Amino acid sequence: MSEKKTQKERVIERINEVGSSFNFWAFHHYILRLGAIIHDLKEEGWEFEAAYGKELGEEPTMHKNFYYRPSNKPKIDII
């Protein structure tokens, strides 16, 4: 049986897999608090570049999509 992940864990996993997270992906994965999760990550030392798909040159269907791409992730000390 797999362990259920929190929404925050799923967002971090998505960022680590593809390099960004965005509102359409979050919505389709039942994550309705993406902005709050990004805020929490910023409080933990993450830094993000954020922009609409149109600004990033995405196809027209993705123009209203809002992307969060980490520009700095905090270092994690493993004991």
C-alpha cells in the first residue's frame, strides 16, 4: 500500500520532475491551494520566477496558465 502524499509533497515532486508547477496542472490534480503552497515554500527559503504562459511563449491554449519555476531551492541537510 502506498503512502498518501500531501498536496505540498505532490507540488514539490512535480517541480523536481519537470522543473515547474502551474495552475492548470494543479487543478487537474485536485490541488486548489497552489498559491498558498508556493507561499509556504517561499517561507522555507525557496525562490520562484513566475509568469503567464503567454509571457513564456506557450501555445495560445496555455496563455492564461500561470507557471512557477524555482530559481533557488533551499539546501537540505541529511543527518
